[in-house]
Amino acid sequence: MRWLIDFLTSSIGKKLVMSLTGLFLISFLVVHLLGNLQLLIPDGGVKFNIYAKFMTTNPIVKFLAIGLYTGILLHTVQGILIVLGNKKAKGSKYAVSTYENGSWMSKNMGLLGLLILFFLCVHMGDFWYKMKFTDQMPMVTYDGVVMKDLYTAVYTSFSQVWIVIIYLIGLVALSLHLLHGFQSAFTTLGLRHKKYTPLIKLMGIGFSVAIPALYALIPLWVLIKEAANY
Amino acid sequence: MKLEANVPEGELAEKWKKYRGSMNLVAPNNKRRLDVIVVGTGLAGAAAAATLGELGYNVKCFTFHDSPRRAHSIAAQGGINAAKNYQNDGDSIYRLFYDTIKGGDYRSREANVYRLAECSTEIIDQAVAQGVPFAREYGGLLANRSFGGVQVSRTFYARGQTGQQLLLGAYSALSRQIAKGQVKMYNRHEMLDLVKVDGKARGIITRNLLTGKLDRHAAHSVVLATGGYGNVFYLSTNAMGSNVSAAWRSVKEGALFANPCYTQIHPTCIPVSGEYQSKLTLMSESLRNDGRVWVPKTVEDAQAIQRGEKRAEDLPEEDRDYYLERRYPAFGNLVPRDVASRAAKVASDEGKGVVKTGLGVYLDFAAAIERYGKSEAFAAGIHNPSSEKIRELGEAVVKSKYGNLFQMYEKITGENPYKTAMKIYPAVHYTMGGLWVDYNLQTNVPGLFALGEANFSDHGANRLGASALMQGLADGYFVIPYTIGTFLANEIRTPKISNDSPEFHDAEQRVKNRLDQLLAIGGNQSVESFHRRLGKIMWDYCGMSRNAEGLKKGRELIRALRKEFYEDVYIPGSADEFNPELEKAARVADFLELGELFAVDALDRGESCGGHFREESTENGEAKRNDAEYTYVSAWEWDDNNPVLHKEELTFENVELKTRSYK
Amino acid sequence: MKLTLKVWRQKNNTAQGHFENYQVEADEHMSFLEMLDVLNQELIEKKEDPVAFEHDCREGICGACSMVINGRPHGSQAGTTTCQLHMRAFKTGDTITIEPFRANAFPVIKDLAVDRSSFDAIIQAGGYISVNTGQAPDGNAIPIEKDLASEAFDAATCIGCGACVAACPNGSAMLFTSAKINHLGKMPQGQVEHGRRVKNMVRVMDKEGFGKCSNVGACEVDCPKEISTDNIAALNRYYLGQVFGGQD
Ligand SMILES: Cc1cc2nc3c(=O)[nH]c(=O)nc-3n(C[C@H](O)[C@H](O)[C@H](O)COP(=O)(O)OP(=O)(O)OC[C@H]3O[C@@H](n4cnc5c(N)ncnc54)[C@H](O)[C@@H]3O)c2cc1C
Ligand code: HEM
Ligand code: SF4
Ligand code: FES
């Protein structure tokens, strides 16, 4: 086991943790998005609410969720430790700073991560916490089955401008985080070659723009729709 | 004092083998008890320290640099010779030996040179095993190129960075021994004096350059691999820190300095651009394979160029003087270094120089670009190519051969050498002279050895291209590990040398007094300004072309400058802190003495040989050697007023002394 | 040309540093270091303390020169060391800010001079092939593919200047370390102890207090020898391969 400890405490080991958890979170982003897009189906929330119930009660999903929480936790804690460690390793800063070498994102992954974290807290407090641990949720009944009406909760939430703004900030941060993070994760794994790296970079840009944009579509859509209803 | 070269008996080709097989050895358990100090981590020093460490000696290694890897050897560009005969072109150990002796104008010791040629092949093997990325052919085998006026292709190279790669190889071997604890490395420690106990070299005094602290280091033997003294000219291709102090301090302790006046002036360097110039940059000799050297035929044209009113391209062919091709039709632009350098000086002295200062000639690639362009076009099946097309194709060929050199030139001068002729001028490059050593590389001080450029041993009056790297590594990897045994085998009963003896304390005090003396002068002129003035005197009176009158005058001027230095130099700061100005001052002080010895030696040598050109000894304007009177090594004992000459007569049993001719 | 220099002055490692302004009159053909020589000459003439900076070869190969010019190690010209930088890259009236390389593993010695011995420590951890003098087989006994030798060479051109660390916002030495590992590891001679080398050099690199690589890429931009960050990716790969496939 000595080797494992040595590895996990080495700089490259720590980075591997970032990369793997990062990629795991990326895959989660896709799944989560597919589910959430059901909010846009104009069926009054039936499909979405059934999906939400499934996601909160199915034992396999529950198990996977624990993995997700651990992933976020690991990624966050390790990320913060790395940023702090690197600050120390750098020591003092230059009087003149330039933006010519290295993208802004790559130098501000910690800040972007914290923004995402802040957003996650708001997001989870708004839905996940309420859904799981309180009974503040409105209820609906489909075919005799009573369930929490997350659909309506989301609509209520997203009709508030300030919530939507927080979401947009969070998603812009996510986009920027991924603009660097996506391809960086592959380099960390050592996956770099002139034959396929350009493709990874392209995919990274596509992913970092498209996924947060689709996420952003949901609150914007709701906000506009609710506004139109008035 | 009788100089004993200690060359072993026997046939030339058998000497080293037999000697190696029969010399006294030090047993492994005894090696552990013997301490060796190695000063210098260039090719010679790093190779020696690593190998002695591998053998089991306790090595302490010193460099004034912040890391062993920064030694001046890192800058060597062109390549390293070895008699591998991989090209099957008739090379052999004998041929390399012969070329080196002849190239050195018959002023080196046969046996040493033969041994050098023998060791050359092992160096390549060793370097390859260390991971030195030499150039290779598509079949995966080592590539060679030809260099400097020899008829075989025996130069191994790593692009234009051969010295860097070889030094990093030696540095890696040294690092391995440091990690093992076999070598204790002292970076940023400058040797400021040699310590002798009972006539034997037993240690050194160093200054920690970060703190200024003086330390006494004792050992059974001291090996100096501290490089050459080309910086006595201030402007040279040597690194700024290269200096003579370690050798010179040893001279002050009784070691002899051999052939100080033998200096190599390299013909293809970037000319001086102004008074502020701090060092000169070499452009590899290989450029002369394709570049044509010329100056304008008339002084009027040259002056117009100097004023910037005309450019090289503006002069039609008939107004140009391709003087090397004219004077030496047989070798043309490929005459040896010393001949090419002097010819450039002659042209510039006639007022035909092509740079602002008047000191520069053209090295023109237009003809090569055109020639290559045409043959490329032909090969590509382009008939009647336009002149633009020819240029384009030709430039591509030139780029593939010399791209990195052209880039370097452009970085420094801001001119594009593909479009306009390069400007070059000779510059001091290498010093063949150095501490006198015998066949074992031991100086006349028992226990004090000298390797690499710091000794005088193998190049005679002129060094062939790609032979310094060979010599440094041969000395370090393959000679000293054996020959140091001839001294140490008799020391196995000597207990650890104490650094607490009166000799050590005296030496430390000597160093301290000297530094205090320098700091106490408190004059008005910077060290740098004295160094520049010394360099100017050296260049003007002891440079490419020397005569008795000038040398006498030069000597007087140096003495006067030395006096002025000790009255008016100003050194900021103190001795017990990081103080680069104090470091420089101590080095320049030594150069001010060496410079005088240089002039004295040049005056004594009334012949022209190799890099030493005496205007009094010429025939039809070409150098004339005088074998009857000067077939000796001049080994000097320093004295402030009258340096004493000791001669080691050179005997040649295997080669016939011939006049070099390149006409 | 008239220039204003804003130079970092720091008496020694423990002293507090600050910027000092100087005016110099330079020539466009001077190298950057010759321009500093002019400044120092003037300071000495005024009996003031000259600016300490490291330099030796002044032709871009020894790796001694080290300073940050307007926020960029070795200045903003690509593939150029400070000593190769010439004043024609600046205009009269410019203000140039000059600072030392900054990283915890490179403590300041004085002014612009820093201590880079942590690099030696990394090499000592395994930046070599274990072969004693005299043990080598014939140079042509191991054929090496030309392209491979050339790739190894590209990595081997590192001059150990530390600009990569200075440029890195994390103070990481991955470019330097990976360059050496790739130089040796790409060739058959270096393969034998490749795994050990990778592990040990990374261990010491971490121990010396360098930061962790975030794949920012600043190192590559400011490396005077234009060493590619592909080397870093390859090191990651080797390291993971060694940990999950190696012997111990
Ligand atoms: C630009 C250039 C290109 C060259 N190209 C070639 C080439 O292509 N082929 C070739 O064969 N030769 C070439 N040469 C010559 C060759 O590079 C040198 O002769 C050779 O490298 C000298 O090696 P060395 O080990 O003797 O000394 P150096 O490499 O000069 O090492 C001297 C060492 O001694 C140390 N030192 C000195 N004094 C002290 C002191 N007092 N205290 C502590 N340490 C001290 C220094 O720190 C350094 O480590 C070239 C030279 C130059 C200048
Ligand atoms: C869904 C959310 C997130 C995703 C998809 C994600 C993804 C990634 C990816 C792919 C990387 C690149 C890993 C590498 O370079 O090898 C990365 C790096 C990083 N992440 Fe995240 N991340 C997320 C949330 C967070 C959060 C909440 C933080 C909290 C601080 C954070 C902090 C960091 C940091 C500091 C790095 C840079 C580490 C380094 O390169 O040194 N991330 N992230
Ligand atoms: S990798 Fe580049 S920047 Fe880093 S030390 Fe080597 S040469 Fe300098
Ligand atoms: S002084 Fe040697 S690289 Fe700049």
C-alpha cells in the first residue's frame, strides 16, 4: 500500500485525482442535462416528475449518487489544496503581469471552481435539499401515486430573476472551467498525441460551450415563459 | 630545473597500452582512503570527478558556477573528433595523430597526441552509452561530418550543440556520483589558492561566493580542470566567467606555465558592434564550406559601405576581391583558421573592412544559394526556373544546413543573412597554452594535475577544429583515472591530510590579505574598465600578428596598467557577501600578470608557428617556422620582473617536420 | 535610446526587496545584458551598488541568465534567452520592468540572481544513465532510429535556465523534469532504468517545493529552447504506467 500512498501524495497522483473526478463530473453533466431537458416538455411536468422520483428513490441511482458526492468532494478538496499549495510554491507575484502566456482560465481554475461550488450550494439548497429533507415541496398525484412536484418548484424558482442570474453566473463559470479543464484532464492522463489531441481540444470547446448553454436554456426558457404568462 | 616529460619507453603505438598495463595501481580499499580535489566541472573536470568517484576515490569537486552544467564547455558547437573510421574513408588512430601533430605545427609532444587519438574512440562509446543524442543516419548508425582541413570525415556532432550534449553527459555521470556520495560537490566555490605541504599539492583555499567565507580543503592530490585563459583579451568567444586564476595561483606556488602565447583566433565570429561589446559570438567554421569570403577591391567602396551608403549587393562581381580564393587557390575559403584570420586582418588593415568599425569582411552565401537552387530545380525537373524560384530553392537548402546559425546571426545583428552577406571578423577563441604537464598530466608540482584546456598538452601551436572536446574528455575519462595512480600509489600510507596545518592557515591568510588589499584600494575605476583596457593592449600588441617592438611596448603597457589597477581600482561591497565585482577583480588581477607573461613568451618565440605569427619570421608574406631554434615547449616560472624560461625540447621520432602550405 | 528601468533591488535573501528606477542611455545594437552593464558601470562610477544578475556564456546556451522582463522570463521574444535579446526590440522612452525569477524553489540571492540548485537535485535523483566509464559497448552497437534520436535531442536541448518555473503561475518544474526524462527515456540506452528514473525524479521534484502542473502552458511559451509541453503529457503517462504497472 506504500506505493499507493506515495502515488496519491505525489504531484502527479494528486493531479490524477483531479482529472478522473473532473471527467466523472463531466459525464455526470451529460446525464443530468438529459434528464433536466425534460423540463422543457410541455406536459405539465409529468415526465419530469416521474423521472425525478425515480432518481431520488432508485437504490442503484442512490448508490451512484454517493459516488457523485464523493467525486465532488474529492475534486473540491483536492482542487483547493492544489491551488493553495501552488500559491505557496509560487511565492510572490510579478509586478507586471501578462496574459500572453497561458489562458486566463487555466490560471484561475480555483476561482472558477469556487464559483461553481457556490452555484452548486444554491442549486442543491433550492431543490435537492428541499426535495430530500423537507416537506416544503408542492405535491402532485399521477395515476394515484403521490409525489413531490419538483417541476412546479423549478418553475417557481426560475421565475425569480435573481435566481436565474446566479444560475447564469454558475454556468459561465462552468463553461470557462471546462474550456481549460476538458483538454487538461486528458493531458494529465498522459493522453496527448499530435494525431488525436486536436480532436480532444475541439471536443472540449464544443462541450464547454454547448453543455452549459443547454443548461442555461432551462432557466431562461422558464423565465421567459413565465414572464409571457403575465 | 630539468623538465621530465616522463614519456614511457617503447613504440609509439604501444606506449600507452604497455604503460597502462604496468603502472602501479591503487587497490580499492586504499582508494577509499584517498581524497582527491577536482577543480572545474567542464568536460575535463566533470569527466574526471565522475570517473574518479566511480573508481572509489573520495572526490571533492569545485566550480565557481551555480551548477556544474554551466561550465564553458557547454558552448562548443561544431563537434568532436574520433578515429572510428565508421565512414570507411581511411581514417585511423595514426591518421588522427598525424593530423593533430601537423595541425599543431609540430609543437606538441608525440606520445601525448598519440594517446589522445587512441582514447578518442572510447569517448564516443562512452558518450553514446550516457545518452548523448549524436546525429544519426536513417539506418540508426552514427553520422559524421568533416571539419577544418582534414581529408576524412571523423567529426561526431549533435546539431550545433555538441559541447552542450557532451557536457550534459558528463554532468549526468557526475550527478550520479554526487547522489551516491562518492563526489561531494561544491557549487559557487572559487579556488583562490593552492596549498602545498612538503612540496606536494595538498589542498586549496576556496571562497564561498554566496557568503564570502574562506574554506581550507585538504586532499592527497589536486586536479585542475579550470579551462582556458582567452579572456585575457577581454573580448573573446569564451564565457564571461572564464579565467586563469586557478592555474595562475598554482603558478605562483611554483607550477610552470607553458606556451602562453599560443592563442587560436577563430576567423568566423560576429564583428564587434560598438564600445559596449562584452563578448564575441562564434559562427561555426562549417559555414566556410559554402560561404565565400570577400571585401571590396577599392577603399572608396569599403568606406561607402562603412558609412552605410552602399550594401554588399550593390557591388558587381568585378569590384569584389575574394581574397582567400585569390591568395590560396588550392584551399580557397577552407584554409586553416590561423591563415583565414590573418588574411581578414590584412584586408581590414588595408581599409577594406565592411562594418562601421572597419573591422569585418563578408561571408557571402549568394553563390551557394544560386548553385544549390539550380541543382534543386534540375532535380525537381523544373526547366528554365525563374531567378526567384532558384533563390527560394537554394535558400531552403542553405537553411537545412545552417538554419540555426543563420537564426543566431539574425538574432544578434538584426540582419537577414539569406538576403544580405554575413559580416564576420576573427576573434580569440581558444588558448593552446596552459599549465605545463608531463605525460601523466602532472605539473612540476607533485600531486598537482591539470586537464583540458587548462593544460598545454596536446595541440601544440594550433588546435584543429573539434579536438578540444576530444582532449578534455580523453583527459578526464581515460587518462587521469589511470595516471593519478602513479602519484597516489605512493600515498596510500599518508594519513588524511589535515587542513589545520600552518601551510593551510598561511594560505588562507594570504587569500584574505589579497582580497582585503583589493578592497582597500578604493580608487575610481571599475574592474571592467581595466579588463577592457588590458584586452585592447593584448589585441593590439599580442594579437593576430606580432613583432618584437610591439611586444616590448605591449609588455610595458601591461605593467603600467597593472600598477594603475592596484592604485585606482574601485570595488564596491565587502568580502563577506555575494560580490561579483570582487570575484572579477581577483580574476582581472591575475590576467594582468598572465598578460605580461604572454607578451614575454611571444617575444621569446622568434618564429611564426600555428596561431603565433611573428612578422619577422615570414616568407612571401606567409608564416615561417624555425625548427632549428624553436622546437621546444616554453615553460615559464613567474617572476614579477624576470620570468624564467625552462625549455622542454621536443623530439619527433615518428613524423617528419614539414612546412604547411595551402597555396 | 533613452530608457527607464524599474529594477528589483534586494540586498540578500532575507532582506525586503523593492523597485528602484534608473535612466540609461542604450544603443539598439546592444544586447540586454550589455545595457545592464552600462547601468552597472554608471552605478560603480557613482560608488553605488551595481545590480547583481547571473550570466556567463552570453550566447543562449549556459542557462545562467535569468530575469523577468516586463512580466516575461527572458523577455517576450520567442525562443530567446535574455542574453540574446537585443535592444532593438525596445523603443526609446520605454520603461522596462526587470524582476528576478520568482518561485519558492528559487530563492533570491541578491537583486536579480536566484538560486536554482533545486534543479541539480532533480537531476541527481535520476537524470542519468548508470554506466561507469569504460563499460560502454561500441557506439554503433545500438542503432537508434533517426527520428527518435531527433526527438530525444529536442528534449535534450534544455539549458536548465528555470524560465519554465518562473513563467509558471504554479512554480512547477514539470517542463524541466519531463524534458530530461524524455531525453533519456526515448532512447534504448535510457530505457533500462526508465521506471526508476521517472519515479525518483518526480519524487525529488515534489520535495524541492515546486508546484503542481495545471497544464497552463506558460512554460512552453517562455522556454528559450521551445521545449514542448508534450513532454509533460508523456511524463504523466510514464508515471502512471510506472505506478500501476511497475515493480514496486
Ligand atoms: C564558442 C566555442 C565553441 C567551441 N566549439 C568547439 C568545438 O566544436 N569542438 C571542440 O572540440 N572544441 C570547441 N571549443 C573549445 C572547447 O569548448 C573548450 O576548449 C573546452 O570545452 C574546455 O573544457 P574544459 O573542461 O577544459 O574547461 P571549461 O569547460 O572551461 O570548464 C572550466 C571549469 O572550471 C571551473 N573553474 C575555473 N576556475 C575555477 C576556480 N578558480 N575555482 C573553481 N572553479 C573554477 C569553471 O567553473 C568550470 O566548471 C569551443 C570553444 C568555444 C568558446
Ligand atoms: C461539475 C463541476 C465540475 C467539473 C465538471 C469539473 C471538471 C474539471 C476538470 C475536467 C478539470 C481538469 C483536471 C485536470 O487538469 O487534470 C478540473 C480542474 C479543476 N477543478 Fe474542476 N470541475 C468541477 C467543479 C469544480 C469545483 C466545485 C471546484 C472547487 C474548487 C473545482 C476546482 C478545480 C480546480 C482547482 C482545478 C484545477 C486543478 C489543477 O489543474 O491543478 N472544480 N475540473
Ligand atoms: S525547459 Fe526550457 S525554460 Fe525550462 S529550464 Fe529547460 S530550457 Fe529553461
Ligand atoms: S548567459 Fe548563458 S544563456 Fe544567457
